[in-house]
Amino acid sequence: MKIILCIVVMLLLTAAIVPAQAQTQLRLLGGGSEESAELSSGQQSSERDLEELIRLLSNPAVVKQLQQQLSATANPQSYDVLTVSGFENYFQGFLIKVDKRAGEIIFSLSGLPRLAEALSVSWADNMAGSNFLQSAIYVIIFLFGGFGLEWLYWCYLSGTLKRIELSKPKTYGRILKIAALRALLLFGSTALFVFGSIGLFIGFEWSPFIGNIVLSLLVGVIAMRFIAMISVFVLAPRVDDLRLLPLDGAAAQNIYRWILVISGIGIFGYLMVDTLNRMAVESSALLAIEMIAGLIFTSVLIAAIWKTGSRRRDAYVSSVIGDDADSAALLPAPGNFKIVMWSALILVAFILWLFEIDAVMWTLVILFLLFPTIKFSCAMVDYIFDNIEDHTQVKSIETGGEDDNADEAQSSVAPSRYQLYRPIAVRLVRFLLVVITLITLGVVWDVRSVLQSTSNTFSEKVFGIFIDIVFALLIAEFIWAWGKTAIDRKLSTIVIEEGVLTPGPEARLATLLPMIRKILMATIVMMVSLVLLSSLGINIGPILAGAGVLGIALGFGAQSLVKDIVSGIFFLIEDAFRVGEYIEVGDLRGTVDSVSIRSLRVRHHLGAIHTIPFGELKSLTNHSRDWVIMKLEFRVPFDTDIKLIKNLIKQVNTKLKENPDYGHFLIEPLKSQGVRRMEEFNMVVGVKFMAVPGQQGLIRRDAYQQIRDIFKENGIEFAQRNVTVEVVSDRELTRQEKEAAASAAQESVEQQVTAPAPDEP
Amino acid sequence: MTKKLRLITGIILFSFLVCHLMNLSFGLVSLSALDNSREWFLFFWATTAGIALLLASMMTHLTLGLVALYQRNTLRMTISSLIQLVLGLLIFPLLFGHLMATVIGPMIGGERQSYFSILTLFWVLEPITGLKQVVVTMIVWIHGCMGMVIWMRIQSWWPRVAGFVYPLVVGIPLLALLGMVEAGKEVIELNQDPDYTELALDTLIPSDRVYDNIIAMLNIGLALYFVILASVLVARYIRVRKDNSMLSVTFTDGTRFDVATGLTLLEISRMNNKPHASLCGGKARCGTCRVRIHAGSELLPEASSSERKTLQRVNAEPDTRLACQVIPRSGAITIETLIPSYIEPRDLHSTRVADTAMGSAK
């Protein structure tokens, strides 16, 4: 998908705007007659020139034409290439230019045999009056001065350099720091060389021509040394530990050598052409030299690609099949396609350069460099993030902590805090590269005006729209990638343990995060589509207005819905309740069954489900958090031994604790609290215990049973409601009298009304 | 013995060079200052004894150098050894002309040259000679400094003195050359007057006969030199018929090199970019290159007397040899370097490292 986007962008760019040069040439070819008249008049004497000029300027028609031409130069009309006539005009101009250039090339090629002679004549002319040998002496002296100072520098600092090179940094950050330190040292030495050589150069008196040549050679050498220094900083060919790129030693050395060769040939080729230019060599000879230099440079580039390409191919083959010669014969050799493609590209670029079709050449080069640059940059970002922390230390924790399983699990599961930023960094790098490419292409094709969107041609409009769309999509993808990664990472760290009755805070994250992700997705899509629509030129004002009105209407109507959602978020954030806890809201109570975005479902212990919107939760009572204390009471007669009860409760507690089913749910032991109250017929003795919420019933059941058993064994009776009728009489009562007394007593017993059974599980 | 002689003759030649160059730097003041200061700097060297000493030292040093070249088992060597060798071999042909004009010429009937006459030759009459002279100054200075520094590095006084010596190494020749340029400018100006040129020519070529003699001697000397050099190289080649047997060297830190025989263990390390301490440059003097032989000691030749002396001086253990001296035969050998590669001269004699580097005197 991305590749198709890039190809479409490329096609549009090549056809979008006319380069300024072809346009001006066309004008020159077309409107040259006026200017030639003025040129010929320049051959007369200067006085007559001035008179002529004054005469011409007083002619209003000439002045008007001059003004028109000036304004045309100021506002070049660009050909609207996406229309048929515009394209025809552009192509015609292009063909004329290419034809002219081809003529120049052929002319200079035909003059090749006489080239050497022409050059030596020109050289002799320029060298006349210069003292070659004296200059040679000066050159030797300033070279000695430059290199001598550099040598002196290293006398004092080579130990430091060796120490730096022998340190073994573990993380990428440290590698970068130490490599930078080394680069600083190398910079110092190169700077001293510059200081020594240029300083002494200035001190001598040079004849102008030789002086220029020597200076340009010196500058060339200094430029090469700086390139070498930067390459050493990045590639570190001799020191594996300080390499910033994921290469092995041999590959780094190979690349370094090729960089030196290519930059050397490039720099000195350029300097040679520059010198020849200054020698006022005939232009066709100069062109011939330029062509030869360009050809040499191109061939060196192609040679470099073939050499490094085939090395990597050999490495690939040997890494895949090892040293097995038989399978080597069976394995089809990996194709040379990429190498051939790149060589062809370089050749085409050379030909384009030769014909001075600079804009297309640069476009081709930049676009073909874009893909490998992006791939390389993303690989570099991955490499940096892989090495950003010290893996050797983590490994030692894993091997050293065999007895501590928790630590092991933690170090392998917990991701480092940098890894969150990896996808962001990769996308950011890609984004920056695309932006830089587009800007460079814009500079190449001279499209500064387009970015200010005051354009009026169709092709410029399309180009502008495409830039807007591309940027909007890139930014949206960027934000989405960041959000999604952060949320996914958080979700993956949530481990919901099965079988735990009250799950921890991870559960609410598991609810919230997908919600947030959906909201983020919706927002991004909405905003991107609005941006797209607006850049296409559609007036989104009415859409925004309509959406606004709809939003207000929905908002008013959905007030309570929004209130529910927002309250719910806050309840979840505060961890007021969790799924599985027993809560009480108003007069509704039950276990939390599930939580949705707007309401919570609570199951009563008898089976009924209450659905409670969050907005209704003024306050909430949670019975299942952390611990519950249960207090039990017994009525015992007044003459019961309290101390005995205490001991018996202790025994019961021991038995309870040992129970395998619920013993571990007991947080604090069963304790006797002594006498709580005195009532009419009995004392109330209380015991209490603290248990895990939800399990107290289990314990209470057995507690009651065992207390009853142990009281019975030890002769403690529970209080019974009895009425003792004291008869003050000297004789035994008759049966009738006894029944009468009993029924009277019965009434007073029945007067004590028990409280209704509480509604609890 | 021969190494010591080479060192001493080298020191003699080098001290002459320093005097001459310091003299030349007075050219920055003026031509007359140059001439006047000549007495002070060169008064010993201008005497007959001085000249004889110089000539004898030069012949001895050159001969001993050629003998060392003959004794090399292979022409593969480290960059610094190569530079030292090539520069040394280039000195004689380039310098012989100057030597003839200034030293030997007066001995066979020519006139004593002045700075004026020689500078006129360099800057006006035959500029190519001037260029040659500048080049040979650089060559001699670099060759001499390399030799001197390699000897001085392992002396105990070196760490104190090093900081002051290095700037001199750059400063002395630079000032001398700049002095030559300045005095040259003055000489060029003087030679606008043809009388001066006439004077210089008279000094340089007092008579045709002397001149012919000098030229004849020059040619014979150069021809002789090249013949001797060629024969030394041929003789060396004949002596060392290369056999292509392989040697496998394994270090205890895991690196392993498979190389052809004929190199010392130090050279093997150097060729393969493995850092290996060697403060005296492979001359069996400092002992920092010593290695413990874990396996393959039967492939090594007997220790020479200088090696034994050095090993004794650093209190080396029985299975330790100097890597710069031993050339193993073909086979497999396992060794361990004993001194860290980044050792500096100042650590050689310090008490901290004394036990490992130079050994403590017990």
C-alpha cells in the first residue's frame, strides 16, 4: 500500500511542474531577435552605444516590450503539464535542449585526439613565470609542518586513544558516547594538520597559478581527511566495539575503503575540472575532460557496488549452507538483480547528468535512494533499541537467580521502558525521511511557490492536495501507532489469574483500555476524514456546523448517559469495587457480575440481577474488600465460667485453623470477647474473628457447631428462656394450680418478640 | 654487539644533524647570522677528527644496516620498520652529492664552501638540487628520530624527558627549513647582481679538473652503492628459500592465526592487527613482548644471548620467550601475552608495574 502511494507521488511529481531552466531557454530561443540587435550594436564605439540606447529607451514600444519581458521573468508562467497543450509545449522545449547538448558533446568528443596537446599548451601558458621547484620546496615544508604537528598531538594523546578503543561499552548510548569521544580526538589531530599546513602555506609567497593549484589540492586533502574522520566515527573499521552500525569487521573495512576511494575520486575529479576551468581551457576541451571524469567516477561507483554486493552474496551463501560444498552446488545462486538494477540506475543518472537534465536525474536518484534509506534507517532504529540496554546484566540475573523464580519471571516478562518508543521512533524516522525527500524534490523542481498555495494551474493544485493528504495520513498513522502500542503493551502485561475470587486492579484496566482504544480510533478517523475533505477543497464548514448541532442535540438528550459513563470511569479509576465483590447500593445488594460502560450488574444472592447505572451510585458499600469481622453471640446462664469459655474458644480456634477447607481464610483467630451484655434471663457472651471476605459464613457455620459441641462436652449450657415461678406456699400445688401458673408465665415469655431474620447470605 | 655499534654510530650522526639543523635555523635571522653561528655549532665537526668520526660512523652505520637487511628472514614487516628501512636506504644516494661538495671536495683540492655558495646552488643555479636537499633533510631527520626514540623509550629517564623531546622533533627541522627558505630569499636577491653569482660559481667550481674529479667520484660512489644494495638483496633471497609451510598460532584469549612460517611471533600479531606490546620495537631490549608458551615450545629455536639476558633481567619464568625474537617452525603453538598491549614507557619502570614489566630486583 505504501509503495503504491510512493509510486503515484513520484509519477505526479515528474509530470507536475515545468523546471525553470527549460522554460527560460524556450523564451530565449523564441525572443532572441531583439537582444541580438542590441548585441551587434555593442561592437560600435561606446559613445554611439549610449546614443543608441537613449534612442531606444525613448521609443515607448521598446520600453513596453522590456517591461513585459521583465515581468515575465519575475513571474514565470509554468506550463500546465497535465493538459495536452501544456505537455506538448514542455516536451518540445525539452527536445530542443537535449538536441543542443548532444551537439556539444559530439563536438567535444571529436576533439579528443587533440585534447592532450591543448591541455599541455594551456598548462605551459599558465605556468610561465612560476617557479615550479621553489613551490615544490614550499609544499614539502608545509606538509611537514602539518603532519609534524599532527604527530606531536598523537605523541601525547595516543595512550588516551588506545584506552578509549579498548573500552567495551555495553549499551548503544555508551557506544555512541565513546565513539564521539574518539571522533573528537581524531578531529583534534585533523584540525592541527589543517592549522599547520594552511598556516605555513599562507606564510610563503606563491606565484598565482601554482598557488591556486596547491591550495585546491590541499583543500581537497583536508576534505578527504574530514570525510575519513566521519567514516571512522560511524564505521569504526578497526574497533568492533565502537561501531555504530550492525556490521562485521571485514564488511566495515571494505565499506570504509570504498568510501575513501569514491570520495577521493569525486573530490579530485571536481578539483581538476575546477583547475582546468581556471586555466581558461577551450570549452569543448573542458567538456571532454568533464565527461571523462564523470565516466571514471561512474565506473568506480559501479565497481564498488559490484564488489560489496558480491561479497555480501558470498557471505549469504556461506551463512546459509556453511561449508558443505555439495549443497553449494545444489543451491541456486541468489540473483544479481539488485546489483544490476543499481548499476543501471547509476548509468542512467550519468547519462542524464551528461545531457544536463538535472531535475530528472536528481528526482531519479532521490527516489531510488529513498527506499533503501528508509529500510536502513528502520533497521538502525531497531538495532539501537535492541542495544539500548545492557543485556549482559539481564542475562546474569537470569542465570544467577535460579532459586528465585519470581525474579526470573519478572525479568523476562517486564519490558524495558524504552521499548514503548520503538514503533514511534521507527515511524518518526520514516516520516522525517519522506518530508526531507519531498522538500529536496521541491527544491530540485523549484516548487517553492506551490507550498504557499497561491497556485492556479490544475497540476499544481493536484500536487498541493496530494501533499496535504500524505501529511495528514502520515501524522494520523503516527498517532494511531503510538496509542495502539501503548495500550497493547499495557494489556499484554495484565495477567488475570484464574480461580482467584476477587481479581485485582488489572481487571478494571482490562475494561478501560479497549474502551480508550475505540475512542482514540474514532477520533482519529473523524479528524483525518475532515482534514482530507477540506484539503480536497470541499467546504467542511456546513459539515462541522451540522455535526455541532447534532452533537448538542444528542448531548442534551444523552446527558444522563454521559453522566453514567463519566461516573463509571471515575468509579473504576478509584477501584471502588471489582467484579466478584459483594456490594450494597441503597437497598440493592449482591455480587458484582459484570461492568459495562454505563452500568453495573449485581446479582442478589437469591438470584435476582440488579442493573444499576453508574450515575445512580451516590455511595457504594463494598462488603468484600480486604477483610470482614464477624461477631457471634451466645446466651449463657449467669453462673457460667467465663474463663472456661475463653479457653474453650481457644481450642475451637485451633481446630478451625487446622481445617484444610477454610483454615487459611481465617485472618485473625477466633477470640472470646467476654460478656457483652447482661439481659433479663442470661448473659450474652461474644466471640469474634476476622476472615477473608466471602468465606466468613463457612467459618461461622463450623464455629457455631464446634462451640456447641465443646460447650456440651464441658458442661456449659446455653441459656434457656425460662420463667421461674416462686410459690410461697407451704403445701404442694395442685395440677390445676400448676397449669394456671405455667400459662401466666407463658404469656410473659411470648412477649419477647424476636427481630425479623436479617436478609443476609 | 653489532646492535650497540649501530646505535652508537647512529647517535653520533644524529648529534651532528641536530647541530647542523640548529645552525640552519639562524637563517631566519639573516644570511650573515647563519654564517657567523656556524663556528659555534660546527666547531667540533669541522675539525679533522670530527670529519673522520663522521665519515667512519656513516660507513659503519650503513654497513651494519645492510647486514641487518641481509639477515632478515622475510621482507614482510610492520609499517614502521619498513619506513625506517626505506628511508635509511634512500639517504646515501640523495646525500652523497652534498657530502662531496662540502666535505670530500675540499679534501681533494676543492674550496671550502660557505652557506652563500651552497644556497646559491640550491636556489638559483640548480633548483632541483635544492629540492633534493629538502627531501633528504626530511628523510634523514625522520630516520634518525625513529631510531633515537625507539632506543630512548625504554630508558628509565624517558617518561620525564619525553614531553620536552617531542616538540623538538617537530620544531628543529621545521625551523631549519624555514631558515633555509628565508636565507634563500636573501641569496636570490643578492644574485640579482651577476658579480655575486660569479663569486658563488668560483667557490663551487674552482677549476675544471677538480670539478671533473668530483663528478667522477660522485658517479662511482652512487654506482657502487646501488651494486652493493642489489647484491645484498640477492644474497638474502638466496639464503632464504621460502618454504610454504604453515604455522598455527593460538592465543589464550581465543584468537587464532594461520600464517606462513618465517615471521616472529610479534610480527605475526602485528600483521593481523592484534595489539601486542613492544616498546623497543623488536630489538630484544625491553621484554614487554614476552609470551608464555603453553604448547608447541619444541617449534621454537634456542634463545640467543641477548634474549636470555633480557629474560633474566625481567625475572621471566622458564617457559617464557620474547615474541620479537622467536621464529617458530611449522606446526601449532599456543601462547599467552603477559604484558597488556597498551603499556606505556612510563609504566615500564614504575613500582606498580615493576613486578610484571621489568621484574623486581630480589
